Amino acid sequence: MPSAVLFSKISRHFGAVRAIDDLDLEIAPGEFFAMLGPSGSGKTTCLRLIAGFEQPTSGHLEIFGETMEGVPPYRRNVNTVFQDYALFPHMNIAENVAYGLMIRGVGKAERLRAAGEALEMVQLPGYGARRPGQLSGGQRQRVALARALVNKPKVLLLDEPLGALDLKLREQMQEELKVLQRTLDITFVFVTHDQGEALSMADRVAVFSDGKIMQVGTPQDIYQKPRSRFVADFVGSSNVLPPDFVETLTGLSLWASLRPEAITITDQGGYEAQAISQSYLGGSTRLGLSLNGLRLNAVVPAGKPVPESGETVRIDWDRNALHLMEAS
Amino acid sequence: MVASSSSVPDGAAMSGGSPAERPAILPGRGGFFGAFSDRVWRSQGFLLLLLLAPPVLWLGIIYLGSLFALLLQSFFSIDEFTGLIQYHFTLSTYGELFRPTNLDIIVRTVLMASSVTLASAILAFPVAYFAARYARGKWKALFYIGVMLPLWSSYLVKVYAWKLILAKEGILTWLFAKLHLTWLLDGWLSLPIIGGYSLSVSYTGTFLVFLYVWLPFMILPIQAALERVPGSYLEASSDLGAQPWQTFRHILFPLALPGIAAGSIFTFSLTLGDYIIPQIVGSSRLFIGQAVYTQQGTAGNIPLAAAFAVVPIIIMGFYLWMAKRMGAFNAL
């Protein structure tokens, strides 16, 4: 079976700006794939290339084995959930959801029935007669999802779909999206700058920076075994240790990453560090430490005493928790 | 390495010494303007009154008042023998509008206004679309200048310039001859009604000048409407399978309709009321504006002039009602 999406040596340049530079990527059918990166890293351009809103400057793009050169968006069996939802304000919700079917010439009764089903699937039954302006952000997001899914696309693209929602709604939608993706068995490609979202939802994550993919892997891989400083830094508030310090620990002059939760406060052994800041997070407290001038973050679970600023504490970590990185 | 104190600026930078000494209310500015500002701040209604009183007085007395006086005049009649106005209520003046010659004037004007409106909407849309979607920075400025520049020069100068362009010995005739298309121009001019001896004395000429003069009033509202259509709507439509013409039909056109309606109010009502253009360029047959002008001037028939002037008001009212019924303002 061919890949759902295949990028081979794709570049997309806007004048002198290389939004995407010589990129290779393969997304498997039925996969929930996240593109993670800061703004301007090329992840959205990647999505727009799949949707067909952009054409690659060079390289080759395939969707389910079919080459996409010169194929306009309206001929691609791919649908997008837009960041601003892009619901049509002059149509009601049912007409919005049924739009793709209407364009394809599906009869009115049939397409409104399908729209009603799609709205039920996103838990908005009976909302068909309302206008987009009457819905909340979360509801609009669901409508945008229904409008895309009603067309039964081969690939569903989601461009920061949860960005505008508040935390509680976002967590709820994350769950629902995962369930939907499993039941429908459609390939989801998801763009986000929120590492928590990427890790919790995706089967695999690609971390973007400056138009290049820094690392592709499962959330566990990306989180526990970052290949470079950028990935370690961007995915979670990892401590990045410089080569000279790592050399004193391991004898190897390499950059290394150390997860905050791996650092424990002990009574003896380990290293002496100064506590410098505390941020209460509810379930835990993030503790800022200075180890001979090196800034480290640690996590103190709830219930454990939190050192005051200026206090000297002994810290230690499991040697296996220290992850040496191949690239700098 | 990390600052231990918080980042509040120290007291020296602030006036008035320690926090306890600083007053909770800052001293007033004093004087008339100080008191006035406080007064306005406390009462939004007062501010609204100040802002609205002059325009409301102007609109209410000068504008609506004179319109009402006009309406009143149209219910009087003129004595055929003495030429004096008879000040008692009658509908006979309105009855006169339905005489064939007067009815011709109304039909002629409405047909001209409709075709000018339709043509300017068709011409304006691509220009407005380009300006709203693609023009940025320098190009946008160029667009605004290009659209507005004709409005900077005198309307009369432009109309006379067009008379020269359209004249039998004018530049258009010359251009058609150079392109070996004289047969086309002659063929057009030989058509009934819209043709004539030359473009400058035909309805076609009148139409072209109207179209030129009112086009900016159509471009700008459409551009404003299209400016409010995010690019993502068009992408979403395309993403959902719509070919470009389907996106135009189902998304772009409905969303631009309020702008087209607004622009058409300008082009339609301005054409209905104009009396200069048809007088300078076109056949000698009258339009409503000219009828009003001759009735109240040379003929001295103020009631009939007033009745003629009411016609565009009624037509515009009807036009807006139709536009609303057809959903032109739904996307507002």
C-alpha cells in the first residue's frame, strides 16, 4: 500500500525565503501525524502543499501513490480544517456542512441528511439551522470538522485547529479528535506549535525548524530521545547540558538533555545546587536551580517540601535519564 | 545570577515620596476644559448630544425640511391660463406624470440608470477584486489614486472632454478608422434607439459618460466588501471541491452583494437625478433631471417639477425594498 502522503526532496521558496527546504517525509495511511514547530518553521506551508494551496518550487509530492503536480485543490480528495474555521457566514450550519456535497451535485435531501449525520458525529445535532455567528468557538470548530469529514477525504488536514479554544475545551477536543480518527480510519495531518498537543494526540511527530524536519518519531522518541538541542528545547522544558559539563559526567564531549522530572532532591551524594525560583503548577512545583551557574529545571511532586530561594539543596539524577544527543 | 528583588521600580523614580503620601486622586487640570472633560466623562449622553446635535439639526431642518416642502409642492397644481400656483390639495399634478411624454421621460431615465448600474457592476468587480485580493502597499496606493483621480477634476470638464472624444471628428472615430473598424462603429450607430448621427448625440454616448463618471462609486463599495472576505473562505471553498466559478457563484458573489447593492444605490440614484450629462452628451430627449430643470425654470411649473423630483425617491425606495427582499443585505 502506498504512503498516504509522500514528500520527496520538496522545496517551497517565497523569493529568498526558504519556507521548506529539500524536505523528505512519509506519512502512513491511517496515521495521526503531527507537524510541530515554532511559527515560521514551515509546518503550515507543508500542510498547504498537501492541500494544494501552494505548489512546490521543486520536488515531488504524492498522495496515496498519485502524483500531485499541477492538481488544483478542488480535485484533491483532501479536506482541511482551517485555523480560523473559515465557515461561510452567509450560510447556515447545515448548508456549510453540506457545501462540499452540494458542489458535487448531491441532491438536496440527501446532502442535508448527510450533513445532519456529520453534525451528530461532532455532537452538534439540531444545530443545522443556526448561523456561524451564533456559535461559540468550540462549536464552530466542530462544524469545520464536520464540513471536512462529510466529504470522506483520504487525508484530513488540521491547521492549528485547537489554537483558539480555552484549555478545558482544548483537552476535550483532543480526546474527541483521537476517537474520531480511530473510528473513521482517515489519515489526519495536524499542525501545531503546542508540544503537549502533539505528544498527546499523534502517532508520530515531525519537529520542524527553519523549513527542515529536525526529527520524526513517536511522541516517546521525541520526548525521551531528542536528537538535537533544538528538539530537546522545543519539546518540553528539557534541561540542555553543554558538552563541557557532560564530559565531566560521562567523559564524552556531547550535548545532552535531562528531563526536569528526572532530577530528584536527595539528602546525600549527587550535586550541590542553589534553589532560585519556584512556580506552583498544582500537581507539582517547577523548581529553578543553579548548579555552578548552570540553570536547571526540576519538578517537585505535590506533597514534597519545596526549597526556598537561596537555599542550598543536593540534587541527583539517574545516569540513564541523561540522553546524549548526536547533533548539537 | 538572578535578581533577588522583584522588578518594581524604586521610589525615586516616582513623584510624591512613599506610597502612603501619594494621593489616590490626581489633582484636576482646573479651568473650563478640565471641568468640561470631567462633565463629558461622567455622562456619555451629554457627549452624544454634543456630537449629534449639529448634524441632526442640519438633517432635520435643512435637508428633510426642504424635502418635505418639495413633497408639499407636488400636491399643488398650476393654473393653465395665469401660470399661478393654486394652493389647494390635488393629485392632478401626479396625474400629469402619466401623460405619454412624461412617462417616456421616466422610462428612459430608469432604463438608462439600470443599464449604467449593471455595466458598472460588471466593470467594477474585477478591478475591486484585484485591489482587495492582490494589491498591497504601492499597488494599493496606485489603485486608490487611479480610482479617485477622476473625482478630483471638475465634473463639467470631464463631460465636455467626453463630448470631444465621442464627437464625429473625435478621437474614437479616428481610432476606429485607424483600426479599420469604421464599419463596426457605423453599424452600431445605425442601430435604432441606441444609435445616432455620432456617439456624442446618441444614447450610447450618454451611457458611456455616465458609466465613466459613476464607476468609482461602484468600485469602492465592492472593494470594501471584498476586503472583508478572508482568503481562507475562498481556499475553503476550493478545498471542498468548488471550481473557481463555483466559488464565485456561491461564496464571492453573495459576500460582495452588499457592496454591489451599496454601489448600485450610488450609480442608480446619481443617474436618475443627473441633468448635465444628458444635456451635453446625447440626443435632445429629456431625462428626469432635465425635466425638473425645465419645469421649474423655463416653464415655471414648480408643482410638476416637484412631482418629477419625487419619482426618483419612490423608485429608489422600491429598489432598496427589492434589494432587501432578494437578500442583498443578508451578509452584512
